[in-house]
Amino acid sequence: MTSYKKIGGGIAPKFSVTVGLQEGYGLNAKQHSADEVVGFIEAHLKKCAAESRPFLTGMVVTGQVVYAWSEGPGKAGSGHEPAAVFSGEKSPLYNSEMSEEDAEKFLNGLASELGSVLGQTRVYVVYNSNMWILQAEKSSTPTGETV
């Protein structure tokens, strides 16, 4: 049996970037694949590494986002769509020199580019117990929320 020795440890803030895989709504909506997301993120990480910019590594998991909205008293609509989540932890071994500001900058940059490539109005980001939503400028959601 192989023996292992602890080589690093410390605080490892969790992160996630959640993005829809369906571009548009209805029967004509374009479906993106998990492979597209993985390929884009891998290329983004390689670009950051090549430019000596800080980056976070993680994993991509797919599933379904399920949601609902009010349509007035006693009425509601609902839906679901495929989504991908890029998640992980800021590694105390590999990212010990990465500032909180750099982590948020990386996540916002990745989320914005991923949302743009996949034609999404919103992308959801979580870092270190904080959550925020990025919405494409000059866009509106199906329920009329605008930026």
C-alpha cells in the first residue's frame, strides 16, 4: 500500500460559477454541451497560466436548474433548464499567494466570458460564502428585469 504525507493545508474558500446551457427559450433554443463548457474553461485556465495571471481550478458538474416565478395572486409559472457548475476551493497549496480581490476578479472574468460564449443573460457566482449575480448589460430576463 502507498503511504501519503500531508504537504499543505489551511483555509480553502469554496467557489462556484453556475451558467445555463440553454441559449434562449422555447423549442428553438440552442443547447450547449458540458464538453463545450469544459473546453472553454480549460482554454481560459491555460491562458491565465501562460500569462502568469492567478486562476482557480475546479470541476464541472451538470444538472438542471429548477425555478418558479409569481404571475400574480394565487398564480405562478415554473421551468427548468440544463446548467453547468464550475466549482472548487481556493487551494492553500497552489493559491496561497492569491488575494481575495484576485479570486473575485478571476471568477467574474470567467463568469462573464462563459456567459457571453453560451449566450446567457445571467451567471451566478459564489465565493467564500458570498453570492452575486452577473447580468449582461442592456439585457432583460423573461420576467422583465433589466440592467
